[in-house]
Amino acid sequence: MSGDWPLWEVFVRSKGGLSHRHVGSVHAPDAQLALAHARDTYTRRMEGVSLWVVASKDIVASDPDQAGELFEPAENKIYRHPTFYDIPDEVKHI
Amino acid sequence: MTAPDAARVDYLLRLGDDALILGQRLSEWCGHAPALEVDLSLANVALDLVGQATLLLGEAGDADKLAFHRDVLDFKNCLLVEQPNGDFAQTIARQLLFSTWQHMLLQRLVNSSDRFLVEYASKAVKEVAYHRELASEWAVRLGDGTDESAKRMADGLDWCWRFTPELFEVDATLQTLIDAKVAPDPRGFEDEYRSAISSVLSDAQLEPPADQRAIVGGRRGHHSEHLGHVLAPMQYLQRTYPDATW
């Protein structure tokens, strides 16, 4: 039966102020039951305070074959990290 | 506590046995539900109910002894909860009819004069609101689904329908507790119940089943032959190896 149902990606906000994080997926016949399945599958142990589900087919994903051109150029650009500053000792919480 | 002890204990057993037997029934689906996600949904509902039973039977006496060492005739659950799972639609029909009633009861039980029942109801009412919601959603999906699912849903309702009048029955024991403001009078929400069920069935494109001869007696220990088959696997271990621990 679940093989006939579309797949939904599940996002859980673990507590107020944090972002929703992808935790996995569920099968469900429609959005409302996808939310119920997500609740029953991923928040059984107090993992969350808010849920999103989105139809997996609606997610636009990057092509793994393009990983080279998309992501490798960033590898040798360490100057994009703010790691070249001397932080005075008096400055806290950095 | 103002109500006589015996009536209060009887009421705790009625509520506790409803939860225990339906929890046990639902857990029979574990590993057999139509989909993994549904398996988890039903198991979650079952666990909520077993948790409620633990609280209620623990207040009535020794929860384990009451659950595992009583015979069929001593159980006080309503007949609806012991009905066989049947197919998924029949399970959903039973859940819709029971959870809707239980939810309306708990919404009133939070105002009981009995402090334990207030605490129990305040916790359980949120769990049962979800059970009711889930059963309603599925009833609509099945009723307004394919010809096959609609027929199964109608058959499931037809099977369970004759057990609903028992939910609104008031006997001398319950009347004592209603007078003491320990228990809500279920007749006070019977109309609301009928219209809530009609509303779900209307969304599901289903007609309410024709009224049938009511079958009652669970509260007095007069059960269908099905209850023994629920208890046998549930009680087997404690009966065979009394006081076994692990």
C-alpha cells in the first residue's frame, strides 16, 4: 500500500528559535496524513515543537554529476572564512 | 473523596479496562498494518492507551494484578473496544466511535470533583484529541476513497454501531458518581456525539448506519466471546510464570 503513496520529506524544529532540520521521509496519500505520519514517526520522543512536510517531488536538487563545478571551487578559497583576524582577549563570545 | 469507594473503584476499572483492552487490540496490528507509517501510528495510539490504563488501574489497585490476573467476567470495559480488528477500515470505525466518545468524556472529566481523575483527564485529553483526529482523517480517506475502501468502511461502521448505545448507558453505580460530581453524565453529550460522528461521515460521503438492536453489558462483566481471545495472549506469561520479572 505505502508503495502507491507519494514520498514526503520531513523537517522538525527541535525547539523555539532553532531552524527546522531535515530528519527523513514518510509515505502518505496526502499532505495532511503526511503530517500525521511525520508526527508519529519522528516526534515520538519529544524531538520537536513544529513540523514541516513537503512533497519530495517538489524539491529541486543539485545534480551530483555537477558536484565538481558547483562545490570544488570553494575548497581553495580559505580567505572566505573570517579566520585571519586577531581577536583581542577582552572580546568574549566570539 | 466524596463518592463511595466501591463505586469509584468500579469507575476506575471501567475507564482503565476500556484503555487496556483497546490498547491491546491495537497492538495486534504491530507488524501487520497496511504501511510502516500506519504501523507506527497505531502502535503510538496503543501505547498512549496502555499508559492511561496503567494510571487508572494503578489508582484502582495493583495495576499488574488487575491486568494480568483477572478473568473475563471481572473486566468492566465497554463491548466496543473488545471487538475484533477486522480489516483496517473496521479498526478505524471502532477507533472513530470510541475516541470521539472518550474525548468528549475527558473534556468533561477535567472538571471532576476527584483530584486524581482531574489529573488523569488533563493528561489524557490531549492524547485522545489526536486519536480522534487521526481516526476521523482515516475515516474520510477510506469513505471518500475507492469503491472498495468505502464499502469496507461502511461494513466496519455497521459492525461497530450496535455497541455505541452502551457508551451512554447510566446504571446505579455511574449515577452515584454523577451525583457526587465525580463522573460526567454521558447522556449530556450524546447529541453532540451523534452530530460529531454524522459530520465525519458526511465528509466521508457515508450514510450513518441504520440503528440496530443495542448490545450492552460490558460494564457488568457480560462480554462477547472476543474478550477471552484478547486476554489469552495478554495474560499468558503472567499466568504461566506468576510474578515473572525481566
